[in-house]
Amino acid sequence: MRTPILAGNWKMNKTVAEAEALVRAMIDPLVAIEGVDKVFCPPFMAIPAVARLVEGTPIGVGAQDMYWEESGAYTGEISPLMVAEFCRYVIIGHSERREHFGETDETVNNKIRAALQHGLVPIVCVGETLEQRDAGITDAWVSGQVEAALRGIPAEQVAGIIMAYEPIWAIGTGRAATAADAEHICGNVVRATITRLFGQTTADAVRIQYGGSVNSANAAELLAQPNVDGGLVGGASLKAEDFVAVVRAAVPA
Ligand code: PGA
């Protein structure tokens, strides 16, 4: 049995003061929900403050990205050592980073390796565009992204990685994938690819999130799918009552 994991990807939202207020409003109701792992992924500037507030609770903290080198002349970047001071998780390869910031399969692979080396749990994002979906190449595309992301990583490390299937057309659009489509890609594509490359035992251990317009109305059906082991939640993670409702919907029946 895989424990569901819900992560709030706050993207470029919330000042430190706003982040603290949001966390304070969510801590008690989230801690009361058992059987689900919860993670906040604030912007870098707010990470130390959020980490301080959730210290001693089972709520995890994650970064939204990081560089792969430990230190040096990389102006503007944040290293895995710096992330690991405060975080257990790090989102890698979000489609917004691939689209706007030149992230490639190769940089994604470098970052996953660096995260694992520093004891961080990577949340690795994959997903197709609307054009790819309309062209009927979603399965092949997503499978290729999974293979490229995990290239050269030992199976025992792959087992601890979290994958996030996020169809790009569903992100921030209010148009989530159907539960059947999410289940198909998470199970028949992402998990099947990991099975082919790393074996059944590893694939069975990997948790696969769905992301893209998850909200309190659609979360229960999406998260009830056997191969959907949680969610990566953007917009609905910015309001306390919405995120708490989404996490509540993940409690195994
Ligand atoms: P959304 O974003 O929930 O606002 O669609 C999800 C994500 O990009 O991780």
C-alpha cells in the first residue's frame, strides 16, 4: 500500500508574511488528517519561515526547483545543500520551468541525481501539451520523459522518487484530466515505463501524483484511482480551506 502524498505547489505566490498566515491557517486541520503525507512547496524566500512553523509536525517542506552543483559561481541559483537545510522534497522539471526557463530532459536528470545524492526526495514532473494530446502521442511522449528523467539512476533510488503526471493543458486551466485519463497515464504509462526499466518491485513502490486543476470538487475521484497516489496542487493550495479539503479527499476509504 502506498501512502497518498499531497503537495501544494505555491509557484511564485506569497510573501513571507502571507506564507506564514497561510501555514498557520492550515497546520491544525492538516495535522488532524491521518494516512496522507502533506507537503508545502513555497517560494525559496519563504521556505525558512515555513519550515520553522511546521517543525515537529508531520508536514513536509519542498522547494520548487534547485540547481545541481553544490556551490560556486552560479549567480541566482540555489544549491541542493541549501535546499536540504530546510526541505525534504524538491519539485524537479515542472512544465513551467521546461517552458519558460530552458529546463531539458538532461537538466532534469542532473537535478534528480543531485537531489538523491543530498537525501532529498524529488517530485519529478512529466506531461504532454494539448498539441501532443491531439496528435495522439501522449503515451509515447510521457513514457519518453520518464525514461529520460530516470536515466542511469539505480532502481533502489528510483523506488523513493515521486512522479507527478501533469498534463500541461490541465495546469491552471480549470480543466482537469478525467479520472480515467489520469489513471491510464499514471498506471499504463508512468508506472508501466518504470516497470519496464527498473522492475515491478521498484515500480510498485513509486508514488505517482496527478496534477493539473485539482480542486476540492474533483480530488476524491482522481485520488481514488489505484495508480494515482496523490496530487500536485497549484491554485487550490493557495487557500487554506481548499487545500485542506483536497487533502481530506485523499484519505483512503
Ligand atoms: P494547478 O497547478 O493546480 O493550478 O493547475 C498544478 C501545478 O502546476 O503543479
